[in-house]
Amino acid sequence: MRNRKLMSTTILLTLALGVVFAVPNQANAQFNKLKEKVKKVVMTSTDSNLTTVENSNNSAAQNRDLEETITDAYVFYLSKVAGFEARFHNASEVINQARDYASKLDAALRANPAYRTRKIAPIVRDDSTAMTAAELLDKLNRAGDLIKQVQTDLQVQNMSYFVQGDVDDWKNRMNRLEEKDGFILLANYEYRLVFNRAEGDQEALAKYSKGNGGKLLPASVIAPLHQQIDELLVKMNSLAPQYSFSGGAAKQVEPNIFSFIVKQSAENIPGASVVRTAWLPGEWMIDKNDLGIPTMRSRPGTALYRVPSQKNCVEQHFFYEEKYAGGGKYQRASDVNFSDLRFVKCQ
């Protein structure tokens, strides 16, 4: 009878992987050492509840050999497939090794099919895994694809610094929403991240890829950006009912300026339709040079949109500026400068 020691493979693997990945030229030696330790646990164990199977033709020795094969395969899978790192391992070599382990495991399971659907957690001493022996075999057979995915995930993780600054910026906007009465300021390309995600993603990826020497980054790199923007939008919508259009009963803007707002708002926000516009309180602000001669005048206003993709309306501030033309007259501009926006209840 075997005396199965209560040893956690999870602890063994965590300790061993830390050592393996710390010193590349000792990786194989450390892996083999770990494997022998786990083998010893299995070979000296006696828990009949875990080793007895329905097929009475299988001997205890056969069961022990099968469990040893499963354990070897699992340790290999965790350390060299799921834990693959190009710095320490050669992909082709690992894939070939995986085929060997898969071949041995497949032969063992054919000889004792009762183990095929059995959970391997009690055998390998890792309560965190829900795999069956058949699922482990499948992963070994798909080692090449799994390694590619591990490499992609690691690449995305390593490239997260490309997007982290922007993620922090969006988070800061969210944290300051209430002190800014719900308003946020968007750069030109950021409108599409909020209101036209597909196009916004393309622009964001192009921006980050440019910082990566022009090499296109995987779309998953901007997943943290999506998460933060979505969190911001949830908060903006939750605050919207407490805000009303700040134009109120103020004077409507002139028709030519209104037409600028209609055109530009639709370009920024797909489907946006202008409900109304108004000047904000105050008169024209006049800028003068050092000689006291006017150079420009400007006036702030606000616009209210309905947007099909949003349950609340969008209010956006703008500035209209005219350059001084001389003789007390100003030259009419051809557009407006949009400023911050917020979600408000529709009126």
C-alpha cells in the first residue's frame, strides 16, 4: 500500500517556476528536478480511494504508472506550455516535447479509459485545476496554438504602457466629473472612442502603433481603455438627470453660427441632431494688443444634441471667434471651437 503524502503540487509548481524562470540556463534541470519530486509523491502514495478504478483488470501498479504519466504531463503543461516564455524556452522544442507527452498519455488512457473523464486535481495535488485527463491530453495536442496565445497575451501585457497614460487620463476625468458639473473635454480623435467605438479603435491603434515603431499592435491592447471609457460613460449617465441644459431661456445664436454647429456636431458625434443653441450669459469678450487695438472678439455658447446611441442628451459648450477687420468691424468666422460636453436630461 502506498502512503500518499499531503503535498500541494500548486506550491511545488509555484516554487519551481519561480526558480526555473529566474535562471534560463538552469530551466531544464530545475524542471526535471521538480518532475522527479512529484513522481516520488505519486509513486509512494497509497490512497486507495484515488487509485481504485472501475476496471478491475487494472492492477495497482498500472494505476500508479498512469497517475505518474498524468502528473508528468501536467507539470510539463503548466511549466512549459501555459508558462511558456520565449526567453527561456524554444517553441519548436516545447511543441515536440508536448507531442511526446501527449503520445504517452494517450496510450495510457487507451489502456485504462476509466481515467479519461476523471478529474486530475487529486492526482496532481492541484485543487485549482478542473481539468480531466482527456482535457489535459487535448491541451498537449494543441500546445502550438496555446503557446501562440500565451505569447500574444504576454505581448499585450508588455505593451500595456502604450495605453496606460490614456487610461489614467480617462480615469481622472471620471473622478473629476462632479466638481466639473458633469463636463469632460475631448480631443478630436476621442469623440469616436465615446460615440463611434469601431472608428475610434482604429484611430487609437494607429496612434499607439506609431509609438511602437509603426508595428501594428493587437486590438486587445486597448481593452483597458474600453473598460475605463465605459466606466466613465456609466457615471456620466448616472449624473445626467441632475443636469439641465444651461442655455435655458438665453438668446439663440445667429442662423449662420447655428449652421456651423449642426455641421460640426454631426462630424464629431454620428447621428447627433441639434435641438437648440444659445449664448451663455455675458457679452462679447474683446482681445486687444499692446497698443489697445482690438485683435479678436469671442463669445461662449452652448448647444443641446439628441444622439441615437445615447439615452440622455448631450450638451456641449463652444466658442465663436471673429478676427478684427478694422474700422470697428469684425470678420465673420467659418466655424466654432467646441469645448467640453456632458450628458443632461433631454428637454
